[in-house]
Amino acid sequence: MPEGIKKMQQADATSWMAMFSLNMLRMSLELAKTNKIYEEVSAKFFRHFLNIAWAMHHIGKKDLSLWDDQDNFYYDVVEMSDGSTQRLKVRSLVGVIPLFAVEIMNKDLFEELKDFQRRANEIIRTRPDLASLISNLENANKNGDFLFSIMRGFRLEHLLKRLLDEDEFLSDYGIRSLSKFHEKNPFVFGEEGHHQIQYEPGESRSGMFGGNSNWRGPIWMPLNYMIIQSLRKYYTFYGPTYLYEFPTGSGIKMNLNEIANELTKRLIKLFEPDENGKFVYHSDDPENHFATDEHFKGQHLFYEFFDGDSGKGLGASHQTGWTALIANLIMDMEEHK
């Protein structure tokens, strides 16, 4: 890290912790059904979640937020040695991961756990500044569901405009890890040198991250899986009446469940054979025996990640630890038709 930078506040890392707190909250509430001692633990994780949400909007001497009201997107923030702060305006999955910090809980659960309900209400009463940063926990939907989320409806709507834009994150084969906007508009950070991030759909052309193109543009199955699962959770709360454009600018409106299914269909295209029986993820190399050999060409490879434009498989070809999530997505789509 350049000497002039004191520390960096990360939108993705902070959101992972918010998600972790919600996961632990949900688990402790389930345990509290049979052991009331976990109600106190649940209240602790609820408070942690609120504190993390607050921290995302109060950084440095300028009290800066990770959410940019002008761009309507989450960015990392660097804090300089003199106390000044600056947003790193890179449109990457870093700004999408706050979407994952979401849970839906029904009012019946709170009515059953009176001690947790009392503790949570006390936290909201004494620290309304914390509670105001997340979705309104006082209003349930018609099914009695409460939304626990960093993102309110306004932020969700504007984030989706970028996420579902084919000139930004949306590829024919899923969600890219970096907006295609940066193909012609690379982000440059000039503090103590020239640091640049530019959209690259496949393997990185630089040695940064050891050549791994993690946030440079390719499609990663586990992150796409998390995006789709999160959209389904939001749909549980908002229902079919909340509509969003898919793709952005098309004029076609869909609810969040339908959008989750459409994203799934794009990911499935990676594994569908074309008119010649070739899978999209295979390269055009004539010596690629996995694509041509009779013993192999009908067998799937689970690549580590995929080219953001062509869908070509990249990295390890046996990443069944996460790319095989496509099977889960297919089953989920059948369940949520």
C-alpha cells in the first residue's frame, strides 16, 4: 500500500461481515426456539449488523459513506495519512456484494421469541440512527415478513440498473466481475504512482494479483449464485408487484424472481451445446481434445471462471467445488418458475 494511504475501508469485506452477522442472527433465532438463552445471542448479532451498517456510512474525518449518491453505487474508500478520504470509483463486484447482506424473517418468529423482540426494540429505540440505515424493521409485508438488509428499495433499484446493463455487468453468460464501462474508461489512482484498473474479459494481461483476473471482468459462478439467491430473498419480501428493467434500457419489466431466472438461463448457456455440439466454454484450439475427442466431448468441464464476453472457460477445469453450483441453480429455477 502506498505510504500516503493510512487504511482502506472495503465495501465487499464490510458487507461480508454484515452478511455473516445476519447469518448468525438467523441461526441463533432458530436455536432460541428450543433454548431461550440464544435470544440474548441473537440480540448481539442484531446489534453487530446495525453497527456494521453504520460504519459503512461514517468513515474518516469527512464522515464519508461507501455509498456514492451521485453514481448510486458502493465503492471502497481510502483514508490518507492526513485524515482525508477518497472513493475508489471502480464498478466491480466490490460494490455489488452489499446485496448479499439480506435476510427475511417472519413476524411469527418474533412473537415466539419475546425476549429477543424486547431487546431488538430497545436497540432501535435508543439508537434510531443505526436502525434508520437499514430497511424498515417496523413494517412487515402482507405475509408478515420483515426485511433485514443494508439496501433499501431505492438503492436496490439503482444498483440493479448497473448490474443488469449489458454495457456494464450483464453478459450473455452471467454477471461480469467488473463493469465493461471500464473497457474504455479505465480507473486510474494516481497516489504515489500510476495504478490502473481496466476491463479485461478473460485472463489478466498484467501481473497484478499474480495474473489472476479476479475482479477484472470474468464471470465467476459462486458470485453469480450469491446474486441470484439474494434477488430471490428480496422477491420474498417485495413480491411480484415490484418490477425492474431487464436488461436495463430494454423497456422490458420483470419482477426479481423472473430476473433471477433470466440470469440463471444465461449461466446455463455456458453448458449448452451449439449447433455443432460444442460447449460455449471450450476454446477454438483445434488440438483441444476435450472438445473433439469422442470420449471427452460429451463430458462437462467445470472451469474456475469464464470469459465475460465469449464464455470461454478459464483457470482450473475441474472446479466442481463451486462451478457445479450450476446444478443448484437449475433446480432452483425449476422450483421458482
